[in-house]
Amino acid sequence: MINSSTSCIKCVDGINRCICCSGRLVKNGFSKAKKQRYKCKDCNKTTVVNYTYKACLPNVNKQIVILLKEGLGIRSITRILQISSTTLLKRIIAILNTVSLPVMIPQSNYEIDELCTFVRSKSKRIWIVYAFERETKNIVSFNVGRRTNLTLNKVVDKVLKANPQAIFTDKLKAIKVSFLHLFTE
């Protein structure tokens, strides 16, 4: 169990003073990477000098976005950036939470389509349903889940709220059922 009063922080201004409270630092063993660890006498936080884990570098999030846009997978990105897959996935979620979808334009033409992929094994398939504005090609809505009408309806509902001029699909039966269900209510 980890003591909640201590945490590992990056030391910026040498080993004399704590960066949190300016308290006095004393030696406190070594980290797993064989780096000298220091502990603040006032706030009990630990500090590692020359912290070398690559995820702490300031431009890692930008590199993650660039590599994802290039189509690299999770394993490839972790190998290139030399960070753990858990850290990478947490960073991707944090980056996604900052992204906002474009505003939907009323009386515009939208296209709804789906994409099938899998997680770890081909038996664990997931579906990505997305809608984009046909003229600008901007993604305006998406949903990830099992291949059900519930997954599809989240995207369809958002498109219908924009009062579209036309909606184009690839004649998928599930989309037809979803539209029929929405228009009969």
C-alpha cells in the first residue's frame, strides 16, 4: 500500500530545497532506476534528481498526437517514445478529453458510416459509428461500442438534432432500423 503523504515529484532546482514547500531535503534511498531519492523534512514528499522517465518530457503529448495521426498503434508508440502502454493510454484519454467536436451546421448533408475493429483478439470486436459533414469532411459525432442500435442511435440522434438536409448511409440494415424507429416515434 502506498503512503498517501508521499509522492514522487520531479526535482527542478537542484537538491537543496523542495520545489513544493522550500523545505530541506535529506537523502532517502534509491529509486528502481538506481537514482538517488530525496525526502522533504517538512512535507514528506520525495524527489528524484535527474528523473529520466520519458513520459515527463514536455512535448510527449504532441508526439503522441503526431504518431496517432500517422496511424501507429499503441505498441509502436510506446516503443518509439519509450513509455509504458498504461501511461500512453492515460495520456490518450486526457488528450481526447480536451478535443471538442466541430459544430453541426443546420440544413447540411451528413453521412453516417461504421468501422469494425478489435481489441486484443479478433473475437473481441468493437464498432465505431461516426457521422461527418459531407462538404467539409469534418467528423461531427462518433460512438464506440458493440454492434447494436444503441451504439448507432447516439450518433443518429445527434445528426437528427441538427435538422439535416439529407443523411447518407451505406444501406446498412441497422441504420435503416434506427431511422425507422426514430421516425415512427
